[in-house]
Amino acid sequence: MKYIAVILGVLLLVPATSGFAATDSNSSMQQGTQLLQRLNSARQLDRSLALDVSVGPVAAGEYMLRADRAQDVIDKIEHGEKVSRAEIADALFVPPKSLSEAEREQLVQRLEHAKDLDERGWWDWTRDPVIAQNFQVQERKADRVIRDLETDQPVSWSDIQEAMHVPANY
């Protein structure tokens, strides 16, 4: 649940525009400065968690990748490039070090739901083998992540987010 709360909190903090580019207005500059501060904080937290030996190698690698992603978004903003809300939200998200049993069960339920949508999508698109295959691949990803979560295997947040994705054709 912490994961969901963090994502919702991040989405509420992301600017309401579809992208962000530096402008000369004071409010935009202030918003830009605040956003850069939040991105720097997320990057620093990701880096410090990556150095925490208690998180293990999978999580440490994930935290370093996320720190790099935050730095990429910071660089784009500082150079006046447009950055999507999704990129900003992803860069601001810092995965929790661990999940409670209840949080793990909720995550598995969300993955099961995504898997059900993948299966329904496959049945709806069997007439187009390429699209149907996309649904099958996603279903397999969800199965793998669910199995790993249920057996307490290390799973990266990138794998979890990928497994929750349902192809756009559905």
C-alpha cells in the first residue's frame, strides 16, 4: 500500500501540464525550482538506498538505475526540454525497501488483475497474432513476477511495473 500511496502522492505533486519546460514567469520558475529540488531529493535517496547492503544486489541495482533516471530528468529540465508527467512521476518514485505481507498480497492481487486483462485481451485479439502475442508476453511476465513475490524471491520494481502493463490494444 505504501507503493500506491507514494505513487498517488507523486502524481498529485506533478505539474498539471502535459510537460514541463523552463519559462521566464516567476511562478513557473518557482515550480521548476521546487520540482528540481524534489527530483534531487529522490535521486539522493535512491543513491543512499543503493549503498545500503541490507537491500541486496537486485534492489541496489534498481535504486542506482532510478537515481540515474532522476538525473536524466533533471538534465532535461535544466536544458529546457519537455518532460512528460509520466517521466517525472517515474523519476520521483522511490521504491520502498521492503513490503509487508499485506502489501505483498495487494501487489499480487493487482498483478493477477493485470494478468486477467492480458488473458481477456488475448481472447479478443486472437484474429491478429501480433497483438495476441503481446498479451501472452505480458501474461507470462505477470506470472513470473507473481511467482517470485509469492516465493519471496527478489523482484525489481521495474519488473513489477512492466508486469502490470496491459497492452494498449485492450
